[in-house]
Amino acid sequence: MKKKFITTPIFYGNGSPHLGHAYTSVLSDAIARYHKVWLKQDTFFMTGTDEHGQKIFEKAKTENITPKELTDKYAQEFKVLDEKLDVKYDRFIRTTDVDHYEVCKKMWTKMLDAGDLYEKEYIGLYCVGCEGFKTIKDLNVNGECPDHLVKPIELKEKNWFFKLSKYQDFLRQKLESNELKITPEFRKNEMLEFMREGLQDVSFSRSKELMSWGIPVPNDDTQVMYVWCDALTNYITGAKVFSNTKEGQDNFQAFWQEGETLHIIGKEILRFHSLYWPSMLQSAGFELPKEILVHGFITSGGQKMSKSLGNVVSPQDIFTTYEFGVEASLLGENFPKEIFRYFFLKNINPHNDGDFTWERLKELYNADLANGIGNLLSRVVKLSEKYLKISPDFVFAQINLDVEHPEFAVAMKEYDVMNAMNYIWKLIGEADNYMQTNQPFKVIKVDEEAGKQMLENLRNQVYTIARLLNPFMPTTSDIIKQIIKNNKMPEKPLFPRYE
Ligand code: MSP
């Protein structure tokens, strides 16, 4: 089986993480866990922070600290958030890591040797929020970047340019043939449409004099690399490209060159990932990523949540509001993170935008968790405790996902985590109906064998539900399995009602 290499984007280290960041991380973590736990695929899962560029440079200036001090602080916050959300990465990369500097310099030299970098005077518009170049067409009627609602600055400097235009036909072929597969498909069409007018070469360096916070350009000591050139390269740093050990080289070969690479990103950074990045890799002589999964934005009241717009909901607010469960639920201190994971994985379509509101979260919590799975578990285990025995070495049947739960398997193949979760809740609904229709607690009094069989079916079903839940709500999954194995319902509920 091929190896899997899964990445989140690296997050800008210029501020605290918000819900959008947390969503990207949780979605990627669930997909990585699924590959590890269910497909038993050797999977490497990476996340990290993007620590160069003008945004960080300017923020550090306003705080009167060095850019590195600034990113030390925020990288730590991202790590703490991952811990709080049970995001289990295999590497947390920071673009200020020493090995990354080395990789970027070698990558630059390869692109230079391929004849793809050249010097030119640049005059144009730059949005610091996006760390991206803009054309008039990209701006709204007020001449502002539509994502940040800020007018881009005018840049006039001598830079190194990357020959993106050379890769136009190459990119089209890779996207059209799905050799580089973009999910959902309409995002691929957006990129093909964007390319129709022709791709422009991109400025790939900044003058040190004007903006010094970047990785030095190896062949020009007046310049540092453009932040996206450095940032995108993080993926192959993590895959151990240019490693001087045999183990490192084998790793790169297996995970990147021959592996199933998957970048999970938000919709606004698709251009960088589907156009710049594949061209850079092709220029340097490396394999392209195989897939890009593009998610939408978490909105609040229909608007993108972003630092620049000032409508940010902090993940911490959710942890705090759901802290009541730390005492009241069997999940203890894992309670808030499981609620968080539940909400964003089950109720946001990963292919589109999704809205967060406190009302929606509370309503769904009570319906799906307190009344749904929590109630089912408690009813089934209380009956099982009374009427069924379970031996300590009881083994539950193996599951073949493709055969027994094809709907779930297909959803996960398309990285449609929401539909996979919906399938689990369909099983919960079916188990509830089964209980309602068959009334095993009554049957058992008149026909013990038949009643016990029904209970056993239900218990197996709840066990299966717990197993399927594993990539999404790992602690809930473990606790349910344990309760069933103990054949005893503890006093505390899993999900107390939230009044
Ligand atoms: N540093 C770049 C990525 C470089 S990858 C080589 C960057 N960073 S970011 O911090 O601005 O965004 C990181 C991720 O968070 C992106 O996938 C972005 O789409 C996601 N989100 C930021 N705001 C978001 C929402 N409001 N909703 C959902 N995700 C959004 O871009």
C-alpha cells in the first residue's frame, strides 16, 4: 500500500488562532486519523506555522519585538490549540526551522538552474493581508482586496521573478486529467477559468532593504524570498527532501515522490497551491502533489471570520462555554474538545462555507449528543447490564468498511467528513427505531432468547457506531467501547443535557 502524506496549510504566526484555523486543523486531523486507523495506511501528517513576510514583519514592529519573538509566541499558541483539539500531528513545522532554510535555498537554486528565475523591475499592487500580488480585476469597486477590505499597497522594486507563465499548458493538463486532483471539482473549474486569461510571472523575492524578514536568496544578498515561495516549500522540507541520510531519502521517495500526497487548504489559497506550487515542483524536478482538498470558510453571520475584519470567534470561547461537561460528563476534561470536533466535523460541509452560531451548536448538541448517542448508549447498556453477560475477552466482529458500510467508505474517499458523520447518525437513528419497534425489554420477559438476541444486536450496533466515530471523536469512541466491554453504565452521562 502506498504511503499517505497529509498536510494542513501552515498558519500565519502573526496572531492567535481563530475558528477558521481550528477548523482546518480538525478536518485534516480527522482525515489523517481515518487513514491511520481504518485504512491502516502509513500516514505522515504535518501542520505548522508560516513565519516570514511583511505581515509578520509589520506586526512585530508595532509590538516592538523581533519577528522571531512574535512568531515564537504564536507558534506556541497554535501548538496549544492542537493539543486542546486532539490534533495529533507527526511534525509541527515552523518556517524558521533550520532545516527549512536549507531546503528553501536548495529549492531556489534548482529553479534558478532550470532557468525559471530572472530579475525584473516590479511595479504593482500587493495585499499584505493575502501576502499576494493583485491586479485591478482582483479588487472590489472601492479598489480594495475583497478578502481584507484594505487597499493594496503599491510596490516598486527590483525582484526575482518566477516563470509561472511557462507552466500554463502543463498545469492545464495536470488539472484537466485529474493527475492533480482538486476536490470539490468546481474549485478545479475555477482555476481553469482563472488560467484562461493567461498566467503572469510572479515576483518571487523582496528587496531586503524594504522588507528583510525572509529567507535569504542564495544568489543575491540584496533579496529575501517571497513568503509564498518559502511557505509552500515547507511541505517538502517535512517530507525530508535533500536529506543526506539514506533514511531521509527513502522517506522522501516513499512519502512524496511515490506517495499519496494530500494538501488540505481553505479556498482562498488554492491559486498558490494549484498553480504556483506544482510549477515550482516541476521546475525543480520533483513530483507534484496528487490531491488538494479545498474547504470553505467558517462564517459568523454569513461573513468570513478573519483578523482583518475583526469578527473573530475564538476557539477558546467554545471551550469555556462547554466547560460544564468537565465535571458533569464521563468525558471529563476531554468534553469541550469532543464537542468542538463534533460540531465542526458533522455540521459543516467541508466543500462549502458553513456558519457557526451559538444557538446552532447548542441545539445540535442536545439533539445529536445528549438525546442521540448519549441516550442510546445509556439505554442499551442498562439493559445489557441486566440481561446479558459479557466475558472479558469478548471480541467484537471485524468490520470490512467497503462491504458493510460502503456509504461511509465512499464519503471518506471523497474526504466528505460531514457525510461520513451523517452516516453514523443514521445508524444511531436506526438503532433507536429498532429499540422502539421491537421493545426488547418487553420481549425478554416472554421470550428470553429472542429478547436477548435483540439486545445483542443493539449492543453490537452501538459498538460499531463507536468504532466508526474514532477518527472524529476519538475519546468518545474509546469511552463507549470501554463501557460496552465493562457491561456497566456509569452514573455520569456521556453528554448531559445543556439547558
Ligand atoms: N500562511 C498561509 C498558508 C501557507 S500554506 C503553504 C495562510 N495562512 S492563514 O493563517 O491565513 O490561513 C491558514 C488556513 O486557515 C487557510 O487554509 C485558510 O483558508 C484557513 N482559514 C482562515 N480563515 C478561515 C475561515 N474563516 N474559515 C475557514 N478557514 C479559514 O493562508
